[in-house]
Amino acid sequence: MRRGTGLVACALGAFLIVLALFTRYYIADQAIKFPLNEHTVTTLSASNVSYFNSGELQELTGVTMTETSTTEGDVASGSASTAVWNNFSYLFDRTNDLTYDYSLQRLAFSRRSAELVNCCGANVNAKRAHFSGLGYVWPFGAQKTTYQIFDTTMMKTHPVSYAGTATVDGLATYKYVEAVAPTRIGTEQLPGSLVGMLDDATVSLGEYYAGTTTNYVDPMTGVPVSVTFGRHLYLVDSAGKEVLNLLKATFVTTPASIAAAVNTAKSDNAKIIVLTVIAPATVGLAGLILLIIGVIMARSREESDDEDLAQVGDRGGAPGHQGGEGLAGGQLPV
């Protein structure tokens, strides 16, 4: 009975060890994905902004501006491997109660690696491109390395470099910096008088973009919890001189949006730790204990059986020896 119980304990222990490995290396990988039904609203604020107001045909300065970024997952267009998220960003001049700009983008990406994929009608302001690199998020388990990110202003990938660690609202993050040198992104035609070129009724000027974006990313979930980005859009003449400032601002994620993102990251981190560490370790340890107990029980029973056999052998040899002595003495049975 004891041996049978030991064998059952061994079998159950081995099963739990296999289950622990299965949980860690299969179930966790299947469960840890970016969601299809994403819904986040993030607000960034900038002060002392200057920009050109096309309605009033003049540059406005000392402006406070906000950017409200709303991201919604398109569940129907997603799949087990690919997520599709739509984003609407709205820039508003709070000082003058004016809309500066808005943008729409739709990006599809791997739910595990966060790499962009070309499908599902991906576009930026109705413009198609060959999408690659990272988009909304970093991969799970972000590394201290340089990634390629798709810059939606330049409509191409650009390196974003690891630049150390930082604590944001009590959360340890990795800091990644994208530094964009002045880059031509288009051409604008406008009246020459607007930029002091009185001899030309219409002029064609190059549009340039420069800026630095710093993302503070939770390394476990790959989600940016805070962003600071400086943006400078301007027009230059044929000599390369800036003749019109379109926008010059530095946006920073608001404390309320940071707090919400950090809380979500901490909650998701706890779930990941349960799946990848606590559950496998608990189940695996229970399996190991059962396996050891089972082996001890089975071996102790075998040793007990061996002792019983030895005792039976000793008791069987004594009568035979005594009978032998009687016959050797010449005494015949009557």
C-alpha cells in the first residue's frame, strides 16, 4: 500500500513539474499579448508655444497648447497574432481657443513583438506607406538597445536609442530617445508677401521638421508611460534660411495621464509575474516535493520488503539445521 502511494506521488509530482514548464513556456507566451480592445486617452501639454495661424495669417506666441491622443482597438480587424489600433490626436490652442491641427492614424502590429505589419488598411492621415519598426508600443521585455520606430511625421523609420533608466511615479522605466535632425518632409506653396518675398506672387518653400522625443517605457509591458517631445516645423527659402515658423513646442505628458499609465503598467506587470514566475514556481515546487516524497515512500517500502524476506530466510534455516543434527547422530525415527 505504501509503495503504491509513493508511486502515485511520483507520478503526480512529475505531472506538476511538466505543468509548471508548460505554464511558463507555452501558456504564458500565449496569454501575454497586446490587447485587441485597447482604449486609452492621453493628454500632453506645452507652454510658451509659437505657431503660424493660417486663419489670421500671423504667428502666435506665448501659447499654451494641449494634445489629446485617443487610441481605440479595432477588435473586428485584429486576430490572434495581429492587433489593429486607431489613433486620433487633437492639438488645441487653449490660450486663444483655437484648433491648431489633428491627425488620424491606423496601425497594425504583432501582438507579441510590437513590430508593425502592412495590413488591415494601415495609414497615417489617409497616406499609405511601407510600415516597419515599432509604432504604438515597445515589445514585452524591452531591451537596453536601439530600436527602429516608425516616425509618422517623416513617414519612415528612424532609430530610437536606449538612454538609461528613470523612475516615473515609482515605476522603473527605460528611457529611449529619438533625435531628428532638420529633415525635409514636403513642399508648401504660399503667397510671397507672407514671407517677405514681395516680388513673387506665389513661392514654393521646403517644409522641414526637427525634434527630440523621449519615451519612458515600462520594460516588462513595453508601454510608454510618459513622453516628452519637442517639435519644430518650419519653412525655408532656397538658401536654406527659415522664413516661417509653423510650430515650435515641447509637449509633456500630464501628471494625470502618467498616473493612469503607471497604474495600468503595474497591474499588467503583476499579471505577467503571476504567469511567468509565481504560478510556474509554485506548481513546480509542489511537484518537486511530491516527487521526493514519492521516491522516499517507494524506496522505504522496498527496503522493508527486503528485511521481511531476510527474516523469513533466517527462520526457515534453523529447523533444517536441527533436523540434520538428529539424523547425523544415528537416531532413526520410530
